[in-house]
Amino acid sequence: MSKRSTTAFLAVVGVIAALRLLALAFNRTDLYMDEAQYWAWSLEPALGYFSKPPLIAWIIHGATTVCGETEACVRLPAIALHLLTALLVYAIGWRLYDKTVAFWAGLGYALLPAVSLSSGIISTDVPLLAAWALALFAFAGMLNGPSLANALLLALALGLGLNAKYAMAYFAASAALYLVIAPESRGLLRSPHLWLALAGGLALIAPNVLWNATNGFVTFAHTADNANWRGIPFHPGKAAEFLLAQFGVFGPVLFGAFLVIVWRAVRKPSVAGPSDKLLLAFSVPILAAVTLQALISRAHANWAAPAYIAAIVLVTAVMIRDREWTWMRASFAINGAVALFLALATWQAGHLALPIVGDPFARTLGNRELATAVEAELARAANEGKPIGSVLTDDREYAAALAYYGRGITVPILSWRDGASPRSHFEIKSPFTAAAPAPVLLVTPRLASPVTRRFASATPVTMREIPAGRHTTRTVHFSTLDGYQHR
């Protein structure tokens, strides 16, 4: 690689990362439910957790050990990992094309709307994308000539990716499809290096599989529940909604260009060169699979995120080859503006009131105030000579919020588990039992919670409107419960 080109790229993405660090320092959003849950996992590093493999918890544990427990410290790894992924996209662009494609593809990734958004939160997609980019870099290297170094690199990437999110399994399916449509590369199947890489990746996820086996395969069951395959009737509206959302995830110009490139490749497969074919195999099937998932049931906009590692390199390469610099500039202008808007918006979270949607950050606010309200109720009860023995909630968002923002609460914070199967991490780690200290303070968003029917005494205490920014409130109901009754 050219030292000058690499230095220039590092300087540009370094500035972007520095600006994101500044935005993170001024980010006013609370930890969202998933973020607070991942933080709770990180307190007890394990080989698996309720809804995801363990890598996200390990990453947060490392970050908070060094940096501290603030929201910024919990989210800090997102910026570092996206920077790493941008560097890997740069390396993929260089390996498959040239330094020009490498520079603009890496920069394009750094400014993707989805990357700008997720740089301010911590999610399982962040390490997944880094692992996917590393795996694609190694796989592309093996196509040029299998080597032990690339095999070990691919094994590491596959293992890390699976420990981040099971969606890493798409990689093997994409690789298999590529070898079907690219007969010139099928010699790789005869190489022991490929099988060594696959075996290494499986070995790295084996501890999580064993953890699941000893915990009722809870993560696998939750993943299946998320898919929610009930299939009939189909939901074409949800599939359309998912595809429209991709214009926001990837950027309107880039996703539009990607669709055009795919259409050309379908009409005239011969126009796709070897590198184009590889990148199509690692992007189109993922989008197709998740669109099908949306058609059958539902799909979140980020579920196809790994596709955009290959897609950003492909779109950049084709645009440069076709000299579509006007569209390239437009994509950078739009995505750059989105990045700036998101940084400013999180700084002003709680103060925004946009037309139609209102405050876009309302769901990420109010958690700190919720914990403060619970502490106030505990103090009030103690002052009246009726101290509370434990706090109980029947809402997993409340459980996550109180786990992080209620760290100063000294009585146990418990979660109601109704049914044989747990619905959250907190129903496993801190479930309500008959041994819970009484009386119990129930904290719920429900006016009439079914939990109250399981106690001999259920006394409503108060209803509070908790501010979630300036323009939104969350209604919280408090009751005092005593005399738990077994069924």
C-alpha cells in the first residue's frame, strides 16, 4: 500500500473519530434498554447471555474498567471499532481494486448514516461489522493464494463475529454462494486452509454453544423468537418498509446506486468482474434474506448491516470506474450532513421538537429520572417508618434503566417473571421470588398491572409523569405490595 495514501486516509478518518469523541462527550441521551442491559451483562463476564453471544459484554467490561461507568465510557468502543472497520474497508478496497477505491470506500463507510448513528451508541452490530470486514479481507486474500496467515485471520474473524452476533453465519452462506457463481475460485475448496479457517471459527464459538447447552439454549431460543416466523399471511408492507429504510441506513445515493448495480449484474452477469462478483455475493444475499424475513414476519433496519461492508466497496468501485463523480460528491455531501445533524441532535436531545415525529430521542430519555423517582419513593416510605424491602418491576425497559441508573439503590431490584420461559436477562439474574424482602415497591408503566393480583395487599401509592426531555413524559405507577401468594 502507498504510504502517502494510507497516511492521508488515517488523517481524515482520525479527524472524523475525534469529532465523534467530542460529540460523545456532549451526548445527552440516556443509555437505551439494550445498552443498559449489555452494561449489566458486563458486570459478570460469562460465555453467553440471554439474548446475545458474549463479545459485547466483554468489550464493555474492558472499556469501563479502563474508562469508568459513565454513558460515554460504555459507548466509547463504538467509535474505536468503527474506526477499525473503516481501516479494514480501506484494506479490502486496496486488495480488490486500487488505492483510489480504497480511500473513498473507507471514507464512505466512515460516513454512512448507520455508522454515524451507531457511533453514539453501543450495540452488537459494531463488533459484528469489524469482524465481518476482517473476514472479508482474509477471504479475499485466500482467493489470491491460500496461506496460513489468512486462514488464521479468517478463523479469528469468524469466531469473533459469531461471538458478537449469530448473523455472522451469513458469511459462510455468502462464501458458498460465491464459490457457486465463480467456478474459477472453486479450487479453494481443495485447500486445507479454508477448512482450517472454518474449523477455527467454530472452535471459537464452541464455548458459547456449550454455555447455551447448559442454560436451556436460551440465546438460540431468543434469536428464534426475534425471527418470529409465523409466515402466513405474508407482510409485503413490512418488506417494503425494510427496503425503504435501507436508503436511510446506507444513504439515499449509495443505496440507489447499489440497486442499479445489482440490476445490471442480473441483466448482464458478464459485466461483473471477479471482484464485483465477490462483493455482490457478500451483499445481495443478505439483503434478500432479511427482506424475506420482513415479508414473513418483521425485520429491523439494521439486520442487513453486514451487507454494507461489501456494498460500500462495490458501489465506490463502480462509481469511480463509470466516472460518476457528481453522484459520489452528492453521496458524501448528504451523508456528511446526516453525520453532522446526528452529532448536533444528540447534543440537543430532549430539547428537540421536530414536525410530526416530535422529539426523536424521547425513548432514550427519562431513565435517570425514573431511578430518581424510585429513590424518592424509597426515601418517603423510610421517613414514614414503613421502609421498603425490595423494588419490583414488570417491565424489562424499567429493569434495564434501574440496573444502570439505580446503582445507588440499596434494596434489591427484582424483575417479575410470569411463565416458564424468561423474557429478559433480568428475569434470569434477579427474578422475584417468595423470599424477596417485603414490603415490595412495584414500579410499572401499567395502570392495572396483573402483578398486583398475586399479593394479598396491593396499595396504589402514586402516579408520576417522569420527564423524558422537555416535550415528552413517561407515566410511572407505584404501588406497595405485601403478602405474596403462591398459585
